[in-house]
Amino acid sequence: LDNSIVVVENISRLQGEQPNKNIKRQAISGTAEVGPAIVAATLSFLALFVPFLLVPGMTSLLFRELILVIAGIVVISLLVAVAMTPMLATLFLGQQSGRRETTRFERFFDRVAEGYGWILERAVRRRWAVVMLFIAMLSLAGWLLGRVGGEFLPMVDDGRVMVKVMLPTGASVSETDRVLQQIEQRIADDPLIESAFSLAGGRVQGLYTYEVANEGQIDIQLIPKSQRPVSTRQYVAGLQPTVAQVPAPGGRIMARQMPIKGIHGLRAADLMVEVRGQDMETLSDLAQRTADIMSGLGQLTNVSISMDMTKPEYQVKVDRTRAAELGVSVEDISRMLRSLVGGAVVSRYREAGEYHDIRLVIPENRLTSHHQIENLVVSGTAGNAIRVRDVATIGEAVGPLEIIRQNQVRQVTVEANAAGVDLAGAVANLRRELDDLEIPVGYEFGFGGQAELMADMRQAVMAVLAFAVFFAFIVLTVQFNSVKLPALILGSAPFCLAGLVFGLYLTGLAFGATVLIAILVVIALNVNDGVLLMTFAEELHQKQGLSPTEAVVRAAKIRLRPRLMTTITTMIGFVPLALNLGEGADMLQPMAIGAIGGLITEALVALFFMPCLYALSTRNSRRARRVRPRARPTEPVEVLAVP
């Protein structure tokens, strides 16, 4: 659309300046005049988006198809603009026999262009003041960026809520079901609930269902968004006090909004702190202290520790001195106990071509108390029989239900969800608190969940922008055969992004992965406007001899209409997404708001800041030159040789 707008506007302008000229020639010359500019703008657009395909990570995977579609559309739009649009212009604009009467809108826009030219002339004269004003705007945006929330992907207001019940280890399915029934009774008369599904004695992870007697959950589907007065997040905030009143001795009941399906990192909690080390008691202590810190922040809810220290067990503590006196080692005792309790493979047999182990085990009724374990007999190195109680003491204790390792290092995870607040801010506050926490040598903290995805996204953003700007700079350098003009165009891009920050800050939306698309759109349109302006200004300056100020003001006035049309049409395209009217539009609303805000400042940058930069840089490199009249030929003078 942008390329066709530029071509049609240029053909229409030439037709107005030369009404008696053949329309076909005007279409050809008009397209040829702006052809190099739109080719350079299109190639720069592709250079900005294609690096997305080269960066690994979740962010690239999410938008790979979108980038490919955009790249294909842009290439086709260029072909349409240079091949089909001129032909259609000859059909619809028609041949004029004389200067036609201008319409009311054209007269209005002419007055706007004249007023813009008058303002721009004075702005260029005070170019340093304009530059400082835009620098102040960029500084304000940088200050506000730290106050804009951060997230990986916005939560979709799809009405899916999950109530999770986790009772102590050893609880039966009937006990879990009893707690779920009490929750169901409290929410049964809620008019906002469309349907609910309960699962007692298990949990669902992806496509798999696991049998866990002490766990259960209720999946709630709310009525459509258009029919309820609250969002899903607000409903969850109101549901948490309700489920907290249900008695669950020794257990936990949590309510949270269900994450987006199909994205692995979003299936977990919003924030996961991974505590790594070797000793389980130390890990348990650090995890509990971390959970206390997270609960004290006031920004996180549903704080829980993955390690369940409720599994009953017997701990055997060997007296090494006594064991050495009796001729048995700790390894021997451990191996014998493992064989007696867990059984030992003593032989194998073959049946129907398959081998089966024969395992010798002690009957379970002989291992029901610690006294029976104390009386187990192990063999010493001399073949003597030794009872366990002679070399060890046995005590009752509790231990972890499971031990999770990552890279052979034990790990305990502390999970929490954002309580409707800025996740990036909560992570930053938690990092500061954990930095002040003294931890033993050999132990460390890591972050997972959305916090990890956000960190990967920031790295992807920096990599994508670096590649994109580099490729766009190469394309523009080849187009202009100069380094100065590409540097001016791309150097003004950060000022365009100030409006993106303003838009997110004023609407209270967070900076997420979808905003990266808005950044690229704003930079691409800035490059497009810059190419149109700089190409024509440089042509007027070099070929017609106008001063830099006169050239850039005249070029800005002539190219005002297509630049405004492309900016306005792009902004209008984002309005439906910004209004968040349809189902699932929540994910793209930050992108639309950021794009609209960025396009507003991009228009100001293209209209005022970029001409001032051109006047500043060109004035220092080339003095204003005007076309000088040719010197009149003088009469030949006869020179006489004097002897």
C-alpha cells in the first residue's frame, strides 16, 4: 500500500503540473522518478525483518510465519507499485486537456503544505533548538521505559481459570475429592462460570495425565468476555480469598489464570526461582527463605516450593568406628540394606524368547517398623553375621517426595504468579533481595518460567535490532552511494521509538515480545519516509544547486502528502487491534498501541527532525551552491609580439 501511494501521488502531482502531457508518459516518468526510492525502502524493510529468521529462541519461533508473510507481501507490493499501479493510473486518472479545477480538499491540503513549509523554514533556521527538543523527548522516553512493565506474552482474556489442590503426601483420593467438592459448592452459584471440570487424584501436564492421589484441580471456563463485567485476571483475584477459606490441613489451594496452550515455558508459573546445590537440608532452608522473601514482596501470589518434604522415611546413621571394629564398611551396609529392602536379582529365566529377572525380596510385613529394620542381618568381611542395630541407629524422619537434578546438580524450585502487577518489576525487586541473601559456597540461584523467557527475549531483541540496522545500513549505503544519508536516516530511528514508550506507559500495558513487531514497523516506516525525503532533497541540492536548507524544505513540502498518507493508513490499520475488540486481541494490543505511539513520533521526526539533521550535516560538508549563469563569451584579443 505504501509503495502504491507514493507512485500514484507522484503521477498525480506531475499531471497537475503538466496537464497537457500524455498520461502514459506521465505515468512512466512518475514511476521512474520514485522507483529507486521505493526499491531502496522495500529492500530496507526486508533487511529489517529478515534477521528475525536468523535469531534462535522462542521469540523467533512465535513470529517466524508472520515475518515470512510480511516479507512476501512487501515484495508483491513493490511489484504491484512499479508494474500494475502505473497502468491503473492511466485508466482512472485519465487524460486532461487543460488544467482542471482543484477540489476543496486539495485547496485545504495546499494550505496545510504551505503552513508546514513556513514552520519548517523557521525550524531549520533554529535547527539546534529542534535537535535538543527531540533529545529531551528521547531522554524522557528512556526514563519512562524503566517504569513500563515487562512480560513475555500478554495473558489472553479467554476466561480459563484453574484451581489447584495439593494435600500432604499420603492423602487419599477421597480426601482430595472432599476438598474439591467443598470448592465446587462455593462456586456453584457463580453466574460468571459457564462450565467447570474437576479432576481428583491426578494432574494434567500437556497431553498426559498422571495419577497422584493427593493432587486435584478444577478447570473453570467463564462466560464470554463481552458478557462479563470483569476480566479473567480480576476474577482470579476475587476467587483467591474464596478458595482460601476451604480447609485443607497441611495442603495448599491455589487459583490462577491458565496459560496459553502450546508454549512450553508458559505452562509453568509466571516466576520460578531455581535453587541449586548438593545438600537437601541446605536446599530446603534456602528454598524456604526464598519463598518467605517472595511472599513478603506483595507482588507475587501462590508462592510454593516444589520439594515436598512430607514423605515418611527411616534414616540409617552408621557408626563408622563401630562398623570398622566389626569389619564392615558403610558401603557394605548400604548395599546390603538396598538389597534386603529393594530386593536383589539372583537369576534370570527365559520364556517365549524373552528374559525375565528373578528378584529376591523380603516380605513387606517384615519391614513395617524400625525395630524390624534394626534386626536385619548383614554380612561382614569375615563372613560373620552383624545386625544393623549393632553398627547403626535408625530414626523416623521425613524426606523429599522426589529429587530433581539439572546437569547432575540437585535443584529445588520456588514458584509464584504475578498478582496482576508488572512481572519485570517483581523480578527486579526479587533479584535485589536475593543479592543480599547470604548463601553457602556451591549454591546458586537461577530463574525460570516467564522470567527466563523474558531474558531470552531481551537478548533476541538486541540481536535482531543489531542485524536489522546493519543490513538496512548496507542497503541504503548502496542506494545513496554515501554513508552520510543512511546514517542520518537510521540515526533518527531511536527518536521514533519514544512514542512507542509513551503509548505503553499511558495505557498501562507491558513491554512484551509482540512489541518487537511494532518496533520493526516503526523503524521500517521511518526508513521509508527518510528515503523519500533524502532522495529528493539530495537531487535538488546536487542537480539544481539549491542550498541544503532550500533543498530539504522544498523536498519536504513536495513529499508531504505521500508521507502523511502512508503514516495515517498504517496507523488506521492498527486501530482495531488497539481497541481490543475481538477474542484473543489481548496478545496484539500492546503491539498496536506501541505502533500507533511510535508512528506519531515517527511523523514528527520525519517532518521536522530529519530535515534539521540534513541541513546540519550537509552545511558542514558542502557550502550552499546556486546555479551560476554562464559567462558571456568575450571578443578575441589580438596579442602583438613586441620585438
